[in-house]
Amino acid sequence: MAEFFKESAYIAVAVSLIAYSFGSWLKRKFKLGLLNPLLISILCTIAFLLAVKVDYETYKGGAQVLTWFLTPATVSLAIPLYEEWELLKANVKAVVFGILSGVITSLVTILVLSVLLGLNHKQYVTLLPKSITVAMGMGLSEELGGYVIITVSVIAITGVLGNVFGEAICKLFRIKEPIAKGLAFGTATHAIGTARAMEIGEVEGAMSGLSIAVAGVFTVILAPIFATFF
Amino acid sequence: MKFLKQFLIILLISLIGEALKAVLPLPVPASIYGMVILFICLVTKVIKLDQVRDAGKFLIEIMPVMFIPSGVGLMVSWGDLQPILIPVAVITVVTVITVMGATGVVSQWIIRRDKERLNG
């Protein structure tokens, strides 16, 4: 099996998509938030790779076709954003100050908890980019001197958490305005949270997509300052 | 042909984004440059919505599956993560809650205050 996996051009993508379809089916069947298709597909794919003894590098060789589409897909987020342009213009203050509060909250929370939980500087700066999109977070982690691979994992987990629990968190804080919801999803949980926001509604999705870019830029500017605090 | 043309436009913008990333010394990824470029092109009508809409919406729809490979990467970084697993887990969970809460509450407060001013 491991040999065939190395030769095959399609198996890695097929396994990923079958796992995702299985996740979607489970979610439809049981209507449970925790049964997130992305989370299920990741866990099932890992389980499958471990079972047939295929290492990550081999899998990645075939599956990176999926990752290849990420840049054009992120570029396409400009489309819903443009469709909601009037709404965005009318709410520019809420957008800027909402996202800025989120970014500062992210950095302060990470700083306070890192000190309280006894992390060292390198571990602290590894976590600083955790709320922003992988593409920006990787670069930032490297620049600050963190463990890049852990940053990437934590960013992915953050996104999945938002994807699964985002709606419950919005309910907890009584966030009901579609614009505010979208901003919350995108600022806290980047593109993976945005994928969920897109399913909730057009406005939520557009605002979430916008937040990825804006929160990313704010974080890139502010994180190096926070890195000097501890 | 419709999908091919639309995808080509999105791809070319991604390419321009990549070129900008190579030239400019900022930690901004190609995708974010591309998103800004496409947005400006749409607003200025250089590109019409119909020229990218269908292919773009399709890409957005299948976006979650594009994160599967990086998620599966967890099986490799597990070793480095294990010793600091509990603090990292606590920070990850708490931050998601505080950041969503702060962003949502602040923006909702501004939206509702503006609405009231408009009505009152």
C-alpha cells in the first residue's frame, strides 16, 4: 500500500476528498456542530495514513494540489467583498475598530497567558501570529524567531475551533448583527473560520473575508512590538 | 470556455500577487496582494463581476478542502508540540473566545450606535 501511495498521482487527493465527504455526510446525518467536515477529514486522513504506514511527506506530495488552489481561492474572496461594498462603506468605523480591538485582544491574551503559564520567549512569539491566516502567520513567526511548524499547526487548530464553535461563541456574547459576526469570525479564525461564515450568510462571509486581510496587516504591524514585552 | 476564462483571470491576478510578493519586502502573502488587486479592479470596473463570479464562487465553495493537507501536517509537528501541549491548548482556546468576543461586541456596539443616531 505504501509503495502504491508513492506511485499514485490521485490517491492522496482521493483520500482527502473521501474523508471530507464522509465528514459532510456525518454532519448532515447528525446535525452536530462538533462533526465539522474539515476536522473529521483531517482526523480520518491521519488515521488512514498511520494505518497504511504512509508518511506525511509522501501524502503531501500528492495532496499539495489542494493547497495549490488556496491562493486563487483567497484572491476570489474579493468577489463577495465587492458584492457587499456598499455595506462595507456604510460601516467602515465598525470594521476598522472592531478588527483592531480583536487584534489587540489577541496579542494581549497571548502575552498574559504566556507569562502566567510559564512559556519562554520563543514559545511566546510562536503563538503571537496564531489568529491570522497561515500565509502571513508563517512569515511573521519566522521573523519573530518562533517555531514555524508549531505556529502553522496552532493557526490550523484555531481555524477549526472557530469553524466548529464560532456560532456558539457569537451566541455567548450576543453577537447578532451579520456584519459584527463576520468580523468576529475572520479576525479570530482567519480563512478556516471564513469558510464557515460563508455558509452562514453572504454578509457574514464577505466581512469575514475582509477581516483576514485587515487583521493580518494589523497583526504584522503590532506583533513585533508585543514581542519585545516578554 | 466561460469557466476557463474566469479561472484564467483569477490565476493571472494570483500571479501578479506572487510577483509583488517577490519584489516588495513585506511579510504579506501573494494571496492578499491578489485579493486587494481583484477588489480594486472590480471597484474601478476594469474587471466586471460577470468575468470572474462563477469560477470565484466555485473556488470559495471548495475552500475548506484546501486546508486538509496543512491540517494533516499535525501528525509531523506533534512531537514539538507535545511538551507544551497544555499551555498551547489553553491559549488557543481562550484566544479564539476573547478575540471573537471583542471583535463582535465592539463592532456591534458601533453599528447599533450609528443606527440609533440615524433613526434618532
